[in-house]
Amino acid sequence: MPVAPKAALVWLSERHTNPVSERARPSNTFGWDKKLRKTDEFSSVFRLKRGQRGPGLDCLTGPNGLDIARLGLIVPKKVLARAVDRNRLKRLVREVFRLHQQGLSGKDVIVRVKARRAMAEYREECEAQMRASGGCLNLSAVEKNG
């Protein structure tokens, strides 16, 4: 049985690489690296207690020492009992964060839901708090144009 030379095997493996993974990801995406996951990451932001407080949401910020912004979400069952509502609110907040993250670079942001409100009110409140935290994009203008 003939054995292929090593050079041919290398050439075949190079041919089947994924070109998408080699490209740089656009900066306005919301990927794995932009989420707060560990207790220490959350507690470092809570320790500083900087941010905006509103009737339905608290938006706390703190420096993270990185060149990207990261988001942490706290959506308790006590406030939104149905999983559908909690997931929808998380999607809404992630979208607002994704559009504002250029102005929030170098910060960790935690959004904590405090009271039950309509989804439109959550969106307006979250947008205003992100803008006050350093983001500068007006989400309602983006929705009207796009």
C-alpha cells in the first residue's frame, strides 16, 4: 500500500481550513468574550457601585483592564416569572449593549432588573443608562432607519 508523503498531507490540511475563523470578527458583535460569567467579575463591579439607577433597571459599570466592554445580566424570577419574558429581556439588553459597546470599551457593565415593566420601557431605560455610562449611540434612531 503506497503511503502519501508528508508534504501532501500538510497541503490537504491547509486546504480545508476555515477561512471565517481566520478573519477578524467585527467589533460590534456580542460573543463569548464579551460576557461576564464568574462571580469575581461580577463582584468587582458591585464593589465600585458606580452606575445609573432607574425605576426598572440598575446599570452598574466598572473598569475591566481590557480593550473591550463586557456585559453581565441579572434577571431574577421574582421580577419576571416566565422564562419567555426573562429571555426576551436578556435579548433586548444584549442588543442595546451591542450597539453601545464602542463607547463602553474598557468597562464591565452589569444590568440588574428590579421591577416589572413593559418591554418598551425597559428598552428606553436601558438605552438611556448605557448612553449615560459612556455609550453614545441612539438606539431609537437606529430602529427608525433600519
